[in-house]
Amino acid sequence: MKYHIVTYGCQMNLHESEKIAGVLQEAGYSSPAPMEEADIIVFNTCCIRENAENHAFGNIGALKKLKREKKGLLIAVGGCMVQEEGKAALLKQKFPFIDILFGTHNLSELKSLIETKRARKKFVLSLLEERGETEDGIRPVRTSYPNAWVNIMYGCNNFCSYCIVPYVRGREISRREEDILREVEALVGEGYKEITLLGQNVDSYRGERGNFAALLDAVASVEGNFRVRFMTSHPKDFSEELVAVMKKHDKICKHLHLPVQAGSDRILRLMNRRYTREKYLEDLRLLRREIPDCEVTTDLIVAFPTETEEEFEETLSLVEEADFSSAFTFIFSPRTGTRAAAMEGRIADDVAKERITRLVALVNEKTREKSARYVGKTVEILCEDFDEKKKMYMGRDEYGRMGYFFSDRDRIGEFVDLKITEANGISLYGTPV
């Protein structure tokens, strides 16, 4: 029997799909396959933004014909969208051909849910209010060599007014440091060259040795030739201790993803972000004083309810002052159940689109300027894949820039010194030295 997994959302979801694949293999599904050949299709959904949710609804609906034609095909839907209040009932109503619905807190139950469905032939629904069994017993089917993702915690306690994560992922739970280090050591032993520590807010981690900085120090002290990344950090928890650990270890990439979201203090208060514009910039000055070559990326939201033109321009000026390497930009997306969804002062669509266009143009300009500085320099990249379209190998440097190059042999999994000859947007092109 074969399986097919459809994933929406962030790296957290991509890693959870690797875990889902592990559970499916334990349940007797031997290998991945195209959707038309699969015996079970699993949707790992995301509800953080409306677009991801709409895509999931559309793709699930498109399976009605295949489900009718292929006897024995199981369709399971899991992830954030199922955990969102009322969405499980809506999914079952709209798509009665779904066999299994499971939430974010009971991924480890998927095998037993499949067994229940096979035995009873009836629709199966399982939702837990809080995370139950640990997922440490699941062996993921990793698909991202030479990179590996390692969860250090689950959930979020921050309750940003626009964000639904705490409602669908639950409260923060930190994994045991011993289990994290054992997983990292095993991955390095298997030849993985880049470890990314994952959490909704990694800076909130609390373990046996203390805080996230202590854990990061321990992970970077594991023997072997590998890089360490981490995401995502919350600016309210930024600390000198974290900077000191980043400075201490060459293994830790000199790159920090620090979502600022907006440049206006009033909007930041409405977002419940719990820091000010000046505090954010002050932290960046500390970071760059201690690690001058560290690059910072961020997330930015425009058209938050009641945002004025002047407040939007504060976000533009922040982009100028912060000197971001790049940024993920979004138009505010109201999520039912969050405080921001009920706020008055929604920004008109045409205004929102005009603002996002201006923001993207500025971010792209800054990104191109950063990339242009690479030309003529030699950088180390970790070769991650082969781009079939470009017929070139590709990989990132420690700052997150993607580099492309030709090679007459397979270089995937190798650190390659690349002399940059051309820069195009966020992409670099060069020749191995």
C-alpha cells in the first residue's frame, strides 16, 4: 500500500508531514506515490492564513471523483484547520467522503485511527483539547537531506491578537533536552549537515539546563561538521545571552529570523506584540555590535485594522533603518476567534494591495542591494538539491542566500566554496573554487 501527503504552511508543517509519513509506514503504507496511485491521501492543513485554508478546501473537494472511482481509498485530513473551532464539522459537512479527521494534538494516534476506520468502515474523528501522547516515539521519514528539522517545543503562549496558533496548537510544551540532544546526535551521525531547531517561539523554551540559549549552546557543542539554525524567535524574548551563544559557536548560522510585523508602536500594541519599535532596533544594534556580519530577516503585516498611511510609512522607514536581508510580507488576514478579527477599522482591499505593493518593492530593492555585495566574493554554501529546471546544483550560505552552480558530479550534502559571479534578486550564481 502507498501513501500521498499534501502539506500546507510552514516548516513546522513540513516536519509534521515527515512524522505523518513515519506513522503511515508503521501502519503498513510502504512508500510515497502520486495521488492517483495512493491508497491513502493525507492533507496536513494550515489555517494561519486564509489562502492556505482556501487551497486546502479546493484540493480536498477535487478528490470526490477519485474517491468514487477508487475502491478502498482513504482520505484523512489533519493539521491546524481541523483543530480550529467548528472546522471539523464544516469539513465533514462539505466533504462527506472524508474518512478520517484528526487534530494537531493527536498526530501520534493516526495509526490507530486508520485501524479503526478499516475495522468499522465508519467516519472517524479524533480531536484532543491538549497535546496528549508525546511524539518522541515517532520516527519521521525525512525528505530534506542534508537538512533536518528538530522540534524543541510545541504550542504558543503569546496570543498575538491576529494569530490563531495558540488556539489550534495549544499552550507551550518544551521537549526534554535529553531527547533533543539525542535526536541531534543521531542526525549528525547519519550525515545530516544542517539542523534547524523548530518552535512557534523557540526563545520560550524551558528545559533542564534552563532557557533556549542554554539548549542552543548544548546543541552547538555536539561533535561533528554541521550547521545549526533556529526559528522562530519573538522580539520580546530577545536576550544578550542568546547573542553571546550565537557569537560563541561557528556552527550557529549568523542569521536571525526576528519577525517585527509592524513599524508603528500603536499597531504593535494592538497586535499585542509587547515590544516597541525602538526596543526592536536597540536589540538589532546589540546583535550587530557583537556579531557584525549577522543578517536579519523578518515578517511584516500591512493593513492591520485602523492602520493609517502614516503608520504604514513607519513600517517602510523601519525596513530602511533595520537593514533586513529579506522579509516575508503579508496583508492582514482575519482569523475567526482572534481578537483582531473583531476589531473595527478594516482597511479597504485597494488600499491594502497598494501598501503591500510598495512594501514588497522596497524589500526587493534592499534584497537586491544585499545580493549585489556578494559578487566577487567566495562563500561557503551547503549544497541541498539539484534544480531540474535550471540544471544546476543549489544550496544556501549561512545567511540564507541561495547559490546556484554547475557541477559534473553530485555535490548534494557537501559544503562548497562558491565564487559568486552574478546576483539576481535573492539568488546567487557562481563557480566552485
